[in-house]
Amino acid sequence: MESENCQMPEGKMLQHLGNLRKMIVHNHELDNLSEFVLHELCAGPCFSINKAAYFINNPDFKMLRGVTGYSKQESHMPDAWNNQKQFADNMQNSTFNQKVREYSQNSFDKGSRSEKYMIDKLADQLEIDNPEYHVWNLKHANHGLLIYDPSKDEANHLQEHLHDSLHYLGFCPVS
């Protein structure tokens, strides 16, 4: 069944996401694994995202910390997994990624007004146009936060599958 907003059949997209699980297991030792996973989700065949910023919200330590950022304008790696050194260098030189990684502030309470305020503030600081976001549970009572700018023609399809796919980031070490 062909999704009207996706370039490929849904089954092929799910196969692609299944392969992503394999890549996470095979590359579990990478310190910057979350960069590879976020890149794959954003630049992959169906999740066409212009910009995305991934944060971990730790309520126990009252800290919101940037983990990795993806910008379509700064990312030109069609096969990051097979060019890991080049990809790592590219991400290290990415202005957007560095801006996200340098972010460390007070946390927010999930589901509260402070959550929406913090997300609006972050989106503005990171110059993310038309921001959408997802907050999900991670291990150790932390929360993942993804603020992203979907491509205009992808917005509806993203909502269907992106939230579930974000749990892959929970398997990545935070460096």
C-alpha cells in the first residue's frame, strides 16, 4: 500500500527501520551513535526533515541537555554507515549540531506549561521554522525531546511513524 506522502511503500519503509535496528546493534560502540540514528531518521526515505534537535530531559538532575542536531543544509552524507569517519567529521563541523550539543539548561516538567514554553524558546534559539515536537519516555526516568521542522509535504506522514521511531535514540549512548 503506497502512502500518499511517502516515496516508497510502507512495507519498504518498515524494512528500512528494521535495518536501522541492525545498524544500531552492529555499531553500538560508536560514541556518536545518536548522530547516525538521527541522521538516518531525518534523511531516510520517508522522514524528510529539514532540521531536528534531540535533547534529553533529566528531571532528577533538573537538566535539559542537547545530544545531537541534524540540518538538511549541512548534511550531505547519503551513506553515513559506510563512511563513518567522514560522517563524524561532517557532524563535528556542523554549526547546527554543535549549537544543539552545547545546550544545557534547566529541565522542564513533562506535560506542563513549562514544557511548551521551553520548546518554543529552544525552537526560536535554534531557528527551527514551523516547529513540531515529540516528548517520550527514556530509561532511568528521563525524557527524550525532538524538536523538528518537517518538510511541508511530509508533515502528515511523519506524525504516523516518527514518534515510534524515536525510541531508537534511547538505545544510543549519550556522550
